[in-house]
Amino acid sequence: MLSSKQRAKLRSMANALDAIVHIGKEGITDRVLRQIDEALCARELIKISIEKNCKIEPKEAIAIVCEKLNAEPVQVIGRKIVIYRRSEENPRIQI
């Protein structure tokens, strides 16, 4: 569980990130989860865009993704969500 200071640091780091995964009208599929998992392994902190045609609300999406991939929710702004998962083998972000 992240403290508010840790979450604030991650939020500031996420400002410079572009969304690298887009969730569209099909919602959160196994393929999307695999993409997110690979991105988390490589980067630890990622931004995801929830497209307008997606039936799932961003707060719902962040809860589902974090639960399935054992990640930490960082923030939800509009239709963008930011999640974090510490890499066991190669941690890059010090918080």
C-alpha cells in the first residue's frame, strides 16, 4: 500500500508520461491485461487511456486492473488512469 507522499511522487512522475495502453469498446480483455502487465514489468509506472466508447468508467477500470495485476492505483484524471507496480527483478523507481 502506498503512502500519500509516495502516491504524490508517483503522480508528479506520471505528468510527463504518455498513455501507452488504450482500453477501447471491448473493455478490459485478456489481451489488454497482458499488454498492461508487460508494460508494468518494463516501466513500473504507466498511464492508461480509457477511450470514450468504452463502457467501463475509469474508476471501475483502475480497480479491476489493479486487482487482477496486483498493482497500486496512483490516480484517475478524466479518462486517464495511472498505475504502479514495483518490479521484483529490476526496480527502477525509488519511492
